[in-house]
Amino acid sequence: MIVVTAYQYKNSTGEIKLANYASHGKNNVDIAAYGYVETAKRGGQKALAAGTSLAAPAVARTAATIKGLYPILTASEIKDCILSTVESVDNLANKVATGGILDHDAALACAQTKAEMVINTACATSNLTLSSEFTGACNAAAGNIQLFYTGNVPAPTFLWSTGDTTQHLSNLATGIYTVTVTDTARCEQTLSITIPNDCNNVSCQSDLLFNDLSMNSNTYQSNNTIVANGTIEVDSNVVFKAGQSITLTTGFHAKAGGQFLALIEDCSNNIRASYPINQLKTKSSVTKTNKISAKIYPNPTQDILNIEVQKSDMGFDLELYDVMGRRLNTWQVSNNQTTIAVHQLSAGIYFLRIDPEMVKKFVVGRK
């Protein structure tokens, strides 16, 4: 519980003071918030309303925003961020416990830092890792995603960009689907899976995973990995290109006249190695791990978003997606920090993919 009183501005000096109608007490009131709100009246008129009943919702708004952005935080952690980041005011020093007024932006920044610390600490021991498998038709609303997890802590929860909370998804249209998995130790991992609009000539996805895929003469490309089980059709010439590894699971085969080439190369077509089919190692699953860390702020934002990345080398790729999985923009950043303009975006939730390994969520707000 947070006990809230109301403050007002002195008209002549702009100085903050306790509202003349507001109760106070250093031992039983926690914080002050602005207690004057413009409200609607009949006939399209507006009026200025006042009261602690209008100040309390301002604090509730901050708490709700934090919980929406960082659901991993507990009520006590959210309360700590709100009360520990107040703007100090001399006139309130002996009237409320914190001696200050609500600072919405500072509380959100505190919550972001606290959530990252909670996740990093939890993930250091729980070892939560995610992998996925895509099945079904690429060009129809018949795609299926099977999500797999491993770790030391059972019973995770799932939250997809679609709003679903199940482990697996089915009957999916083409697009990018992002899932956040949280275990009971509060380790949180995010994974994005692409269902391409055409399984043939797929252009440089993060990872491609196919099960029982029928392949004609075409090229399949991935920035990182390809894991596949399927059939190369009669007289078809199939090429797999991946930046890190190509895995053929049990059952992968070619019909009469079928040819297959595996290339380890990046999307700029710099070939690192190529192998005939009989030299490829096979395995049944892949594990995805994050190798970088990143911080984005302010979050929520209105005009700009700062991105700071920590990784062993310089530069990273940046992709912007909306909540429907539509890619809105891409950037190639030469160093490990940048700022992007978001003033043209509508209010809502967006996702940044930072290199293939990491996805960050942010909110654009509008006054």
C-alpha cells in the first residue's frame, strides 16, 4: 500500500506546497502527487477538479505502467521504485515520509534497472534456455510453432506477442512471433520466431527450423542456423545457407535426381565453408543463448529512444517491429550505442531486435 496526499503550486511563485485540503503526516503518509485535474462537464465544458482522490490515481498510473512494462517485479519492488525516486521538496520534508512528490519518469527508470538485475541474477542460476520448431505451410494461415525450454526451475509462464499464454501456437499467418518465458525463479528469456511468407528463397532470417518440409529447387537462408527434416523432391536442386550451422535431423532425404548443397556463409554471400550432404553432422535440437546485453531508455518514450549495447565486438544490427510482428525499419550501427527517432510512431508497444540474439520491448506514449 502507498498512502498519497495532494500538492499544489503557489500561483505567484510556482512553489510547491501541500494542498490546503490535504491531510499529511510524516509517519503515515508516503508521498504527494498533483491533486488538480481538468475534467469534462456536460455540454462540452471543462472544469478544474481537486482532491486527494485525484492525486492517488497518478501514483496508481505509475505503478500500473511499471507492472505492464516489467511484470516480473513484485508489488514491494514497484513500491520501492516509486518511493525511492521522489523529487524532494523542502515544504514537504516534515509532512510526508519521503519528503517529496511523485517522479513518474524516475520511477520507470528505477524499475527498468531493477527488472534487469532481477532477471540477470535469476538466470545465472536457473539456466533457462529456449528453442523452437516451425511446421506447416509458409504461405497460409497454417503455421505452427512448438516452443521448448530447459532449465533448473520448473513451471514457467509464457506470453506471446499475440497475447496468447500457451506454450505452443497453431494456425498462424506469416510474420514474426515473439514469446517471453518467465520461470518461477524470475528468470526471463525472449525468443522471436519467423514464419516466412514463402519457404522458398527465404531472405536471411535469424533461424530457420523446418519439420517434414517438401523442397523443390530453391535456396533457404538464415543468419544463424537451419535445422531441417524434409524431402528434396525429384530432380530438385536445394541449397541451404546459414551463418553458423546446418543440422539435418533424422528422416532428411532426397528423391531420385535430387541434389543438395550446404553453405556456411553470411548474408553478404561470404562463403566460409561448404559440405556435401554426407559430411554434415546431425542432431535433434538447438539451444539459443543470449551473448549480448542491451539497455534502452527512456522507456516509455515520446520522441527518441537511446540504445546501448554491451558485446565483445563493435557494431550491431537493429530492427524495429510493431506488436503485430511487422518490420517497420532496420539500421546497421557501427559502434555500440545509437539513438533513434520514434516521434512518428503511434502510441503503443514495439519491439527492437538487437542482432539476432536479443529482443527488447518499449512503449511509445502520447500526451
